[in-house]
Amino acid sequence: MTTEPNLRDSEEIQGDILAGFKKDNVSVLFLKFEDAARARDWLRKLTPQISTTREVAAFNEAFSEARQASGGDDPKSLNATWLGISFTYEGLRMLAATDPFPTAPPVGSGLEAFKDGSARRAAALGDTGDNRPDNWLFGNGKNQPVHAVLKISADTERDLQSAVEAQRIAAAECRVLIVYQQNAQTLLGSRRGKEHFGFKDGISEPGIKGFDRPNPAKPDEVDGHPGTRLIPAGEFVCGLENDQFSFPRDRYPEWSRNGSFQVVRRLAQDVPGWWSQVAVKLEELRQAKAVPEHATTEWLAARMVGRWRSGAPVCKYQDRDVPNNPTAAKDNDFDFRDDPEGLVTPLWSHLRKTEPRAGLQESPDKPPFPAKDLNGRRIMRRGTPYGAPFDPASEGPGGPDDPRGLLFICYQADLQRQFEFIQVDWMDQRNFPPNRDSQGTTPPGHTSPRPVPGRDPVTQNCLDPETGEVTPVDYENRDASGLIQHTPLNFAQFVRTTGSVYAFMPSLSILRGLCEGRLTPVGGKGTTTGQTTGQTGGQTTGGQPQPKPQPVKAYPCDEFVGVPDQYRKGGQSQYWAFHGDRCRLISIADGSAHTDRKVEDDTWLTSWTCLQGIGRVDCFLPVPDQQDPAGKSWYWVFHSTGGRQQYRLVSVTCGGGRYTTTLERSDRDLTSWGSLSGVGQVDCWLPVPDQQRVGGKSWYWCFHTTAGRQQYRLISIADGSSHTDVRERTDRELSQWGSLNGLNRVDCFLPVPDCQRVGGNSEFWVFSGQNYRRISISDGSGHPDRLVAADRSCDSWASLS
């Protein structure tokens, strides 16, 4: 018996996130609150009108069935108007009369991105030059601030106008100011379903587990939509099950549960300019003999996008479009594994830049990543064109200078990991796919050295507006002899950002709570965030009292640090277990069972004097010759700030069962470590068991993530005041460790206390995501490793529950 997806019945999740509004007529109102109390009055009246997932999903299904019954025509008798509301960080804070983040959100997280807002993050997102916030129509932080975003969608223009007018009156009555209004409308006739450049949009939207029905023959795909993978709902709705590599769902604030983070961007499109440059670049390719004789501007434009105008993928229909093939127009059943060089669908095409599918390689000599490994990068897009379509014969609306573009809206659980990552690390990254630059050497089968692929030419600019550096895209084709030749193409930018907002779309129960001035569900227990600082876990800390952190699981684990004077004391060893923005004290007993228990509840990282300003710890590394269990022990602490990892030097002083932490040296960049050259982020350290302080040196395996893939290298650190570090061996893959087989990433290692250097072997627990395993490493040349106990759930640890 088939089980109906239960998320379709949700009356907590707002519509448009999982069940798209799918209306032809849209208006988005960007709102400012003049008075918090009046704004709550406005929200009380609005909340009963907000559409739920259940309402929208049921309507969409009925609409689809009616359309099929009528042979493809839209049913005229089925009409609805949907409303969705979201709030910026400042808007939430004003309504709730409290800071949504009593302590700083984890550095480098989507929560931090939400608090910052899109204007503060514009430079990192490529919103520079003509795209900079100074030129935005809304959301730039300098004109009127945006506190809320109200999206209104309707089947008819008349219904939309009526709904907008009603909302304008309701807002005015409660002193809610409309800062900006953006209308958008599905293009008509043959342009229906397309954006202004003329290409079908919204084909590659992901399926959602628990919402879309799975294919009985292929449970990982949506039934009736071959190639459309089912993605965990927690990638789009906070607090639901998500991918193991995503931001842990139990680290979101409680108010975010059943809500989603929203990006709204107004993207202006210069349609005649874009098509003009396509024609110019086609002529350059003809002169370079890089395209076939039958190539047209449509042919080249399709390769820039990755699909033809109809939506048919270029990889399947290489020579021409098939506009009368409805199956091809919505085809998602393909990937790029058989086109690693981008000879058919260029590596820099918009389609491959925004969703690499099963065609992304770490480097040309490495196998592609499975498509499912990129689940955590997907976003749910709900864009609609605005403005009249381009008509070269028109002197009014539809003319070349008429405003037109895309009202881009997307939903995700993690702004940084999803939207920002796609924008910065994929679309705007000239060296993506990574590590393809052959740096002056000509690879076998090529006519010349292979350059970097280049930025997405559909939306980006080959000229960096800040540095003036030009990085063309690398057009690849086979010449008459069968060799791959490279032709550089420089594209100007014809898509500009003219407004941007980061907002949060809360659940219905949180909306009702905000009506009462609190960030908790009406009738619920409320949200507790924080812990009283002071003497906690034996720590001496300062600061003002804070509420205790809400109890959560302490995994995925970030790091374990042994309490200096509590190692194997009375058959017990104590550790500080770091997870997210908090830390707890645990103990592990000697013996075969290694019984563990929680000694003290979580405290915020801010309760550690030495960790002020850190949102999350990446890892600790004890200074080898500065460990004094009875006195002062020193550590290097690695953490990320603003997307860049740094480290600081701290100390822990023991005395009479109390521990004083001190910041000994402020943050520095990783570039200060010669042994970490080329490392993007250090994830964890593992000491080589028999090479600690031998001959004045200590050796470590350093596990790090660079270019999105975890590797490890061997380094040494010398005793003495300078602690000279040396890279002893270059990077290797995790697959070199038999004991780590099956892992893509290690979060941290924890030494088994009474199994260190016993009979020439040392054992460690290895933590990765929700699981852990136990391994052994032998002394001596090669340091053979083996798996002692296979993966188990971290639920097995009482101290981490």
C-alpha cells in the first residue's frame, strides 16, 4: 500500500516553500514597521490569511488534475489568491522585542548570514560595481529599512489588484510603510514559462522527501519525473531531516522549526545587449574554427544556458531545439559524467554552474562526485519575470530600455551553505569546476595548456569590477585532428542586482507567537537560549548572566579537549565536548565498557574567557611542550570568522578544581603556518602516537578541507619558543586509511584513554556526523591502522544525548 507524503498535510509550514504558489500574477511588498505594537496588530489580522502548505498542495493537485482532464488548458473555474509573509532579522527583533540570537550565531553559518543581511554580504556575493547596494531599489540598508516581505500571488490580474489594495489599506491603518512594491507576471503566449532571455525556467526544481511521491521502481526519484531526485525536506525547512553534510538540524534556534530562510533578489536583464554579445562571440568562435558550420546564435546561447529555449537539455539534443517535444522540455534524466571536459555542455554553462549533477570532479583526474553528495546545495526557486518582454519594433513597453528582469525568490534552510555557496563558490568562481588549470603545461589530448573554466557568463562578468582582472570563459572543442583546443571568450555582464533581501518565513505557530510579541509558539513552552555564565564546570569566567542553553544532543561533535588534571584520575578521564556554540563536560571510565556520563550540562562558548568572539570551534591543538596538568596548559584554537579560518593561542590554568582560561594571543591567519600552505580549513588533528616530543619534535596528521574535499597531510612541530612547523608529507586522500573506509569526512578524534601505546597500539574513536567508529594505529614505520569497531550511532553515548 502506498503511503501518502505527510508533509502535504502540514498546517504549520507556510505555502510556497514546499508547495509553490504557481500563480501567473505576483506582487511582493517590502514593508517597514513604524511602531512595534501597531505592527503586531497588523500581523494579528494578517496571520489568518496566510496560506499553508496543506491549502496550496491540495489546490495545486486539483488544478493539475483539471488541466489534464481538459487536454492541457488551465481550468477557468479554479482560482485562488495566496499570501506568504517573511521577516528580516531586524523585523523579527522588533516584533519579538528581543534579539533572535541572544548569543552570536555560529560564524560562517547561514544564521550569521541572516543576521548580517544581504547588503552587508554584497561584496562577497559579487554585488559590486553597478550591482552594489548603493544602486539597489530596496534592501540596501541606507534607504528605508525592510522589516517584512509580503508575497501575494493570484491567478488573475484583477484578483491580484484587489488583494494588494486590501493589504495596502491594512498596512496603512497600522503604520506599516510599503518601502517598495515589485509586480511580476508570467510571460504570455509562446514565452509562457520562460524568462526574458527566452529560456524555459524552473525545470530542475528538486523533489522533496515526504512531500513528493517517490517512483516505486526508483525510490530516490519523484514519481512521473525521471531524473528528479528526492531531497530531504530539511534542506528547505528548518528542523526537519536533512543531509548528513548539512548544518545539523538540532543547532537551529527553536523558533526556526518548520520555517525557511528566503532570498529575494530583483535581477535586471539587458535582453538586446545579451543577445548582441552572443552573436559577437559566435563570430569569434567561427574565426577560431571552434564551432560547426551550422552553429547559430541559438546554438551558442543554448550552450551558455545548458538547455535550449524549450528546456530540452543540450547534452541530449546537441544540434537543434525540439520545441514540439513536451517530454524533452521537462527532461531532468541526465547528468554530465560522459562529458567531463564540457565539450557538449560547457563547464561554465549556467546549468552546470548552478547544479553540477553527477559531473563534478575535484580535478580532471578524479572520478565525479555522486549527485546525492550535492543534496545539501540545492535551493527551492520560485522566480517570476517582471516587465514587458523585449519587442524590437516597440516604442513603448517592450522596447529595449523598458525595465525587465527576474524577481528571484528561493527558499533554503541554510543561506550560506545553499544560496551563497552556489553564488560565490560555483557561479562567480572562475576556478569552478576546481583544479583544471594546467598551469602552463599542455595535458595529453589538448592543443594548449588548460585554463580555468571561468565565471557563469549568463549572470556574471568576465571583468572583475574590483580588481579589473579579466578572466574569460574557456570554450573547449575538438579540432580536425581530434585534439581539444581552447578558445577564450570575454562576456560582459547583462544581469544586474537591483535589490536584495534576506528574510525568514516562520511557521504558523511562530507567527501567532509574534502577534503576542514573542518568538515562541502560542501555547508552547517557549524557547530557552543560553546559560548563566560564571563558575561553570570548574571554569572561572566573566560576563553578565545569560539564560541556560536548551538541552540538545552534543553531536555532530566538533572537538574533545581533555581536562588537563583529570586524565585517568581514579579510573576516569574528563573531557570538554564542543558542539556548535556550546560545550559540556563529560567523563569516560577505564575498562572494556568505557562507561561515559555527562558531568555538567552545556554552557555557551562565551562562558570561556579565551573564546570570546568565537561562534564555533573547529579544533584544538595542544602546544606540545606547554602541557602542565598541575598548572598551565597552552592550546592553539582554530575557528572560522567571516568565512575565513583563523587561530588563536589560549591557556587553561588548573588549581583547586577550578580552571581559568586566558587569551594569550589574538587571532592570526593560517598563512602564519608554513605547514598549512594551501589549506582552506583545518578540521581536526591526530597525533602520531609514537612521535610525540621525540628528538624535540611532535608529529601530527592534519585533516583539512580544501576545494570542498577533506584530505590529510603529515606535519611536525618543534619544541621551543618559535614552535617551528614543517609539512613532512603532501596531501593524501582519506582512502589511504583502511580504518576510515567509507567516510568522506572526519569531524574529530577522541583517544581511548586506557588504550594509548598499549602493546605498540593506540586506539581512537572517530566521529563523523551522527556516527562514530573505533580504530587502532600501530607504532613504527607506516603506522598501520585497522578498524576495531564499525560505525554506530552517537546515540550510544549517554554523555552526548
